[in-house]
Amino acid sequence: MCGIVGYTGASQAAPFLLDGLKTLEYRGYDSAGIEVLGGDGRLRGVKCAGRVSSLAERCAKADLRSTCGIAHTRWATHGAPNDRNAHPHLDCTGRVAIVHNGIIENFSELKDELVAAGHSFASDTDSEVIAHLIEDAMAGDAAGDILVALRLACARLEGSWAVVAMSADDPGRIACARKGSPLVLASTDGGAYAASDITALAGVTSRVIQLDNGQFASLDADGSVRVFTETGDEVSSPDFLDIDWDASAATLGGYPDFMAKEISEQPEAIERLLKGRLTDNGIELDELEISDEEIAAIDRIYVVACGTSYHVGLITRTLIESWAKIPVVVEPASEFNYEDVLVTDHTLCVIITQSGETADTLASARKMHEAGARVFAITNVLGSTAARESDGVLYIQAGPEVSVCSTKAYTAQMVAAVLLTLYLAHRNGSMATGEVSRRYRELTKLPDLIRTVLDRSWQDKAAAHEFEHAGSALFLGRGVNSTTAAEGALKLKEVSYLHAEAYPAGEMKHGPIALLEPGFPVVTIVPNDRVREKTISNIQEVIARGATCIAVATDGDEDVASLVERVLWIPPTPEYFVPIVAIVHLQMLARYVALARGCDVDKPRNLAKSVTVE
Ligand code: AGP
């Protein structure tokens, strides 16, 4: 939610700030703004509703010459997405500017207090209180020191934040604070940088400083970065993180959109993740640092995640219960946080999060930690909060996922979940070494199976025509593929804004069947598995109501082909791994439907890539 960047140094700030915003735009894109310190010692800026490209056009006409500035791309929480609510926000004097990512929960009381003291507000946001609190501190106890002023302001705040602030009265300096929302910093010969995530800094450094919760930092024009605790003591050895991502991984590289690029990257992502994981001792996941005795003692596993990652969790439950014989509870994090949990010394919690920054998921992990559970994270983003706060991390190594719609992270997370399951099952004695090797060999065939599906994208393009006049769609599947249906429906509604609902195929007759009428598109996942016959019966029920049936079926299944309007063919795939292969068709289908409806597949309306508010 919201991307923030800051720079102070010897070069012009605006080019980096605009490039940084473009890179971070996936975090929010309803308005954007930039503020710099001009040569005349005054702050000047540009901000507007809409995309970073609109901001860039306006910036081209403005005088933003400066070597110190901050910028923001917004996902609205408090206040409509319009010009006046766009960040940066200024104080009454126009000499303090801030950008904020997070939520100030006590902003209403603070605003009343500040207004009563004579401050006037220019926006409806919660964030603006920070600028006014800094204004008071600059004139009072902070005596013109922006870092001290930010620290005093933060002491009044409740909620979550990453804040980057500057003041015309402390020129060339940028102050940063973090509690709950991510912020990384870089110290280079060319200047000092701040950004919401490492992708914005990948072009300027290969080493970032990670601010911890409760820490503050001062960025100076000579490129130095100093980190301080809440009480103002300097941290002698802040946390460094080496970035091994290639900066070009976050560019389009000839693809029309990131969704297309990331869908096509799935085979390589899975190959990377699997490489070297099978040894004579079974699956190698030493990074989890858990002994065989501890694994054998696990009495229950909670799997917690949101959105697409939650769908991975649903399949993880089936795998773990079937193969590792450990009871699993799987919950969306937003619900889990308000439920009672049964935790013993032997309870494991697995959080699944691509970004590693989803607020609900992090809150679940903290809750489980406090209750005494061991917490493992399956995540993509190196050094993310989930990774840093967990007892063990399994990185999916999918590379930067830029499109808001998660595709390659979904399949890579699923493969990571399979590896974790095989590891647990082998170590607790539920699965023999030979069986582990057999399953692993099946996994290594997935990249080629996915390549085959990618080569059949024309089938999805053709099937997209069936949605031209639709107002809604139904996705059906049984067993693990009821989750494939759920993920397919999520992809479709997320990128095409077409309503879609998923149902276990056998449940359709208990309600959703009433929706069916001629032309209503129904996507059914019907691979060659143990429930194929039953699912074919459900297809018959769909057809009998005149609805349009699109099936995801296994090569050669003429029974299915003879019944339905369209088939999205998948090559023969082991039953448990069908969700990893079949979803690729549904990702491509959603994209084609969205493109036909004129949607921006990478930046769907109202969404943000990492949801850092609860
Ligand atoms: C996926 O397409 C969505 N954009 C969304 O559901 C996402 O999976 C969810 O917000 C969780 O994100 P995370 O994996 O980064 O925690």
C-alpha cells in the first residue's frame, strides 16, 4: 500500500524519484506526488490524482531542480483519491513535507488537538497530522532538527507507518521512521536513498540497510545514512541486506505487460526453486533449522495467508494431511487474527505471503509467536518483514512479481509447499525415501508441463470470446481443483472486473445452479483424476441448463470434449500437481478476457500489490 522514495545527494533528485515511483507503482496508483527543496531554500512540488505517468507529465513542466526530495504513490485509505489528498503533505508553514505509508489510527484526536491549537489542514488524510506534529516540534524541542522532530512526532502516533520527511529548515537532510510498514535505505557515493522496497533501489545499489520497527534514520547529502533507536541512540551495526536480483528482472523486457511476462516465467521459477533440493537424505530444507525430533512432535499446523496465497494454503492442507499425516487448520489471516487458537509447544504455523508485508498475515504470525508456536514463512521477497520475523524461511525465488495479479508466485509457492510437505513427511516417518524421490521427480517435470500449456495460449484467447457478453461467470472443480476454481475466479474478477464465483462442483446444485441460463460461462476443471466421472456429471447439469461450458481437461479426453463448447487442454499430470499446471490456462484466460474489456491487467482498479493495512 503506497510507495515512498527519498533522495539526498549530489545528483538531481527528480529523475530518481520519478523512476522510483514508477517501480513502486504496483503498491498503489490512485495519486502521486513529489516535493523537492529548491535552490531558493523553499519546498516546491507537484501532485495529482491518477498514475505516475500523469505526475511525470506535470513534472516535465515544473521547475524541480534540486538534489534533495521525497515522493509518493498512493493507495487511498483515509480521504478520496484526489489531488488534495495526494502526498506529500505539508505543514502550515509550507516548510515541512512528509510522505507516509500506513495508517495513523489516532489521527482524529490528533487532528482535533492540532486544529484547536491553530493548525489548518489541507487534506482529508490521516497522514497530514504528521507534518503538523513535526511543525510544532521543529519550532519547539527539536530546535530545527528534522530527525528529532520526526521522533517526537512519532511518539504521538498510534498505528503503522513508514515516514520520510524533509524540512526547508534542515536543508539537504531526510529523516525516516518505520513502524509496521517497510522501508529500506541505501548509502552510496552518489547520495543517500530511501524506498518502500528494494526494487526501487536495485539500479543504484546492491546493498541496502533495513530499518527495523521503531528505528529512525537520517540521510545526508554526503550519502551517509545513520540509524537510531526510538530513544535516539545511534545503532552501530544496522541490518544490511545484499540484493541479488538483477534490476532488469523488474522491467518488461519486450512483453506487453508484467502479467504476460510473469505467467511465462513460471517454468524457470520452479526450476530455480527445485534445484539441488533432493539429496540422499531426502528433501534438503536446512534453512528451516528444525530437528527430526521436533518435526516428529508437531501436533498441529496452522497455515495462514491472504488472497492467492490463501489458496496455496488450502492445497497445502490437503498435501500435509495426506502425506505428512499432521492435522492442519488453514485460515485467511484477516479472520484468523480474531479467533481462538490451540497452541502447544509442538504447534507449527506456516505463513504464505509473496510480498512478506501483508499486514493481516504478519499480525497472524505475531499472534502465533506470542502464543508460543514456531513460525515458518514461505515468501518471495528477500529480507521482507515475514522473513525477518519468522523462525524459518523458505524463499520461493520467483524474482520480482510486479503485476498486482499474482501468477508466478502462486505456482512457486505451491511447489514450495510441496517441498515442505515432502520434508515433513519424510522426517516424521510418514513417507519412505523412495516415495519422496518419486514425488520430487514428478515435480521436476512440472516446468515442461507448464511450457506445454503456455504454448497453448491460443486456446485461452479463443475461449475468452465466450465471456464477451457475460455479466458473471462460475468456476467449478472438485478436490484440490475446487481451489484451482477459486484461484481462477479470483484471477478473472481481479483483472477483468467481471464477477466470478467459484464452487466445489458437487455443491453447484445446492444454489448456484439457479444462476445458469443460455450463454452463462461456466469454467470446469475436470482432469483425469479420481473424481472425473462425478465432475462430468456436473458438466452435464450445466449443459442441460443451456450454459456455456469451458473445460480444463486432460489431453485426449474426448468424453469431455464432446460435451463442452471449449477445452483448455493440459498434458497428463500427477493428480496432486494438476492445480500447478491447470491454473496457467486460467491465468491466461483471465488476461485475455481483461484485455478484451480494455482493462489494465497489471494495475487493476482499487487494488495494491502489498496490502500493508489490516
Ligand atoms: C493476488 O492476485 C492478489 N493480488 C492478492 O490476493 C494477494 O495474493 C494477497 O494480497 C496476498 O499477498 P501476499 O502473498 O503478498 O501476502
